[in-house]
Amino acid sequence: MNKSIPVHAPMVQFATRDGQLLLGGFTLNEIADMLGKRVFYAYDQQVVKAQIEKVHAAIPAQIKLHYAIKANPYPALIHTMRNWVEGFDVASQKEMLLALQSGMPAQDISFAGPSKQENELRAAIVAGVTLHVESEREMARALQYGKEIGRKPIIAFRVNPAFELKASGMKMGGGPKQFGIDEEHLLQMLPELNYDDFQFRGFHIFWGSQNLKQDAIIDAHNNTFALAQKLVSATPATTSTINIGGGFGIPYFPGERRLDLAPIGENLTRLLSQYPELAKLELIIELGRYLVAEAGVYACQITDIKESRGQTYLITNGGLHHHLSNSGNFGQVIRKNYPVAIGNKMNDRLQVKQVMAVGPLCTPLDTLADKVHLRDPQEGDWLVVFQSGAYGPTASPQDFLGHPHVSEILL
Ligand SMILES: Cc1ncc(COP(=O)(O)O)c(C=O)c1O
């Protein structure tokens, strides 16, 4: 039997004109001229907006959508997204200041992370940002700083649930974890706390990331609501907010398909009627990459073409120092190709050639694409890596070997 070769999900989020890929209506050459740079990340804000609208349309209207800034903290993007999402999740003081300066109200900003330092806890308390407290010790420190500052910290507990996200994806809950407080321990803590010392907000139940299986997400939501109900019932104070996590993935690799949000949304609607007490609270979904990854490309130029023992190498001015995750060194076990194309030759009548695309670094890890089929690649052409709007420049070792940092633009 013929086994079909897995292919990438179609990259249809951007328009083309005369074979040229367009972001925000501009060709790659035009973007390069605007930036004065021949290697860059470009983000199309209309694609971000459409993705946010897709989530809003799929989930019940009362569930708020927060953006996890870590996925892409490019300031122009944050300032733009501030008008489209209901809140931001931050993971450092720098991200917190960015979120506040975008005009997002402090009450719609939450601060998570397993090792918040004194400066970060103090900053959040002063600003009125909700701390997602991840340990008893962190709780004690937040209370102490709150007393010193003369302001009650606003606290939600990050829970390490007993359940695990099923199927592939990055698990961030279940079993022993550095994130959050184990559910069974928190259930013991809750009745004992002195709720006069802080402003109690609720719970953050975060179980994973980059999941492409609707059924696994539905299962996690079912478990999340059941756990939230247990936690609310065990708390003598009034709970106002439950953050039910995120986890929606996007297709990076051959064989992966886009998530179908409809059954996830339908299940959330069902859960709201199954848990009327929770349905009255402020409920939040927290997504990073799902909102921004598909809207971004990494574009670099072919600067040389070299044959080596029957293999064609496209040498480019871009590489893993700009885009670590595309090189396969950011959480992948086996390297697979992101979707790539020649961005100035999107016309499918051109001859296809199998090539390796590599960067300028003296390491075989600096691979942009491994044995991919590209249309008539020539020196000066644009190699484009799709699905690059999340975990790009800020998740890459930009100083490695001292090459220039990469530019970014929002169009
Ligand atoms: C607490 C928290 N929120 C949100 C995210 C964002 O995940 P993603 O970009 O996959 O949506 C992460 C990822 O590590 C996280 O730890």
C-alpha cells in the first residue's frame, strides 16, 4: 500500500501578488527597504486580529481572552493587541511594564512564573497586578512586601493539577512540577489562610501548551472545571476569577492540522451550564502562540548557493541565532521542518528543487530547512519561514557568534 507523505498545513493566511508574498500589503523587498535590513521578522496585524476574532467567536462570550506576552513581546504588537484582547499575562517585570504601558488596566494583567524575585513581587504589588502565586514561600514573601509597601497584594493561586494533559503538546501540570502549588496541598492550605492580609482573586489552572488535539483540550477543560469547583468550595473567601489555562497549538510540522475550535467552544458552553457557580465568576483563557504565531514570518536572503557531493546548499544571512525554534533546538526531540517557501516566487508553475537551507553559523545545528522542495531558488531570493510569529527573536541566542541582531516590523 502507498503510504502518503505528510505535508504541512496550507499557509493561506497571507495574500500574494504576482508571485510575491505580501504582509500587510507589502512585498518582502518593500519591507526590506522600509527597514533598511535584509533579514527580519514581519508580523501581519490583520492576521493576528482574525485569529483573535476566531477565538472570540468560538468560545462563550463571557469567557475572556488573555494574551501571554512571552509568545511575542514586540512592543508595537502589544500596543495593538491591547485593543483586541481582554488582558495580558506577563512573566517578568519587563513584560509587566510593557503590558501596563500599553494601557491595559492593571486589574487585567496577571504575573506568573516559578521564581519571582523581590523586585518583581514589589512591582506587581505597587502596580496592582494580580500575582499568580506559585509556592507557599512566594506567598509569604508577597505578604511581607505588601505590609512594607502598605498595600495588599492581589493574589490568585497557580495550581499544579493532579490531572495531565493527554496526547502530545507541552505538559505543564500533573505529576511533580516546578509550576504552581500541587492541588492536594492547596486544598489543605485554603481553609487556613488569613484572607484579611491580601486581596484574594482566584485560581490559575494551567496544564499545557502547543496542543493540537481537540479531545485532549476538551478533556483538560472538563478536569479544570471539576477542580475549580473543588477549590472554590474549599475557599472560605469569595473567589472572583478562574483562569482555565490555554494550550491551543498551531501546526508547525508536516502532518499537523489546525485545531477545530468549534467542539472546544461547544464543550465550554456545556461546562458553564454544568457548573452554574463557576459560570458566575470571571473566567479567562490564556493563549500565547495561537494568537500570533501564524501571523509572522522570518525572512532572510539567499547569499550563496553551493553544491556538496550531490546536495545543494542555500546559504543565507539568517539562522538559529535569530530563530532557534525553527532550527529544532527549542523543545523538539527530532528536528522537523517548519513550512518554508521562496517568498518572491510563490507562483506554483516554477521548477521545484530539493535543497538544504542553512545559516552563517559554524555549526551543523544552524539549519533553516532540511531537504525541502523550493521553487527555483537563486541568490538574492527570499527564504521565508512561516509560523514564526511566536517564540522568535526573544527565544533565540542572538549574541551567539556576534552576528547582528534581527529586526522586526508590524504591518
Ligand atoms: C503560564 C503560561 N501561560 C501561557 C503560556 C503560553 O503558551 P502558548 O504560547 O503555547 O499558548 C505559557 C507557556 O509556557 C505559560 O507557561
